[in-house]
Amino acid sequence: MPGTREPFTTPAPAPAPAPAPSLGAGAGAGAGSAFASAAPRPVIQRSSVRGQVLDALRSALVTGDLAPGEVYSAPALGERFGVSATPVREAMQQLANEGAVEVVPNRGFRVIRRGARELAELAEIRALVEMPVMLRLTRTVAAPCWAELRPLAEATVTAAATGDHARYAESDRAFHAAVLALSGNRQLVHLADDLHRRAQWPLAGAPARRPRTDLLADAAQHTALLDALAAQDLPTAQSLIRNHFPGA
């Protein structure tokens, strides 16, 4: 088992009604007690314990604070949150259903190791799902509707500029979901968001946190895409969408 790491803090996603709780870092059942005592307990609102724990764990996956290959026990995480193991176990089971972790009997949950091929496959599927819809919307949605999405695009720029990876991940998905929602197809939005979330998990052996320059480049594509969509500039929109799905 790896040794206990320095505590980490999971920032609140944006936009969100309340900040996600903080986590302390550590790996596996053996490191559970050190993990639990690494930092002060976060305040958990009892009305939505499972949801807040799930949000925090999702942010920790994006930032790499829940590291690929590591095993984390629900009781240790529950002690860290100041809650029982039950909501943590439920949140982890949800992550298992999403393919982020796998159950390790009598120990907890191991974060899945993902390779470059899986990331490329996800990018290809996302491009197949999102690109035709966005290009169709270019022809049918009026410029004022695109202008209403400007704050969402700007939120990704702000998160990128501060290097806040968890906030960027949330704002990135919020922007894409808002664009696709203009299609009126809720099933499409749900499917695309699930694929997008999976694509945000870091690769095994790679730096967990992307360089700020990469985040800024991605965020700039959001604002440029809005400009192209509002102008019904189909060639530019198509080029930007393709560039936005690397490896597709």
C-alpha cells in the first residue's frame, strides 16, 4: 500500500448551490486512520449528505486527489467527512456504476487506471454525439440564444485562469450541456454529460492536473465557438468542434 499523502481540499464546483466538502488524502484501508486525521472535518449538511460526498469525490477524481490504482475505504472516508460509512459507500457505488472505481472486497474501492486509448475512444464518441447536433443548431438557433450562453463560456475562462481544475471541469460540462440542451433532447444531454465526465478523469501515470495553458486554450475555444455559432459560420464552428475533441 502507498504511504499517506498530504491532505487535499476539494473546491466547490461552479455553478453549485453550496460548496463541496473538503477531503484529506490517503490511500487504502491501511492508511485510513492517517487519512481521517489529516485535516479538520468539513461541515456536512445532513439534508444532502450523499450528494455532497459524491460531488467531493468527483472533484477529487478530476484533480487526481483520488489517484488511479489507489484503494480507499468507506469507513476512513466517512470518518474524514464526519459521517457514517453508508453515504460514502453509496457515493462510491455510484462512481462504480459510472466506471470511475471498482469494488475491492473487504477493502473498499480502487480508482480505475485509464490509458490513452480509452481517452481517445471517449473523444471519438463525444465528437460523434455532439458535433452533428452543434452543427445543426448553427443553422436553427438565433444569435440572442447563443448570447445567453456567454456567461457559461466566460465561467470556463475564469476557472482556467485561476488554475481551478475542479471548477473548470464543472463549468466545462455546464457549457456543453447548455449548448446541447438547445436541441430539446434531454436524453442526448444526459448521455453526452456522462461521456464528458468520464473524459475528465486523469490518465494513469500522467500528471493529474493539466497545465493552465491547456485549460485556457480549451476555454478560449468555448468563446470562439459561441461567436461562430451566433454568426452561423458553419466552417469555423466545424473546425472548432473538431479541435475541441483531441484524438477523435
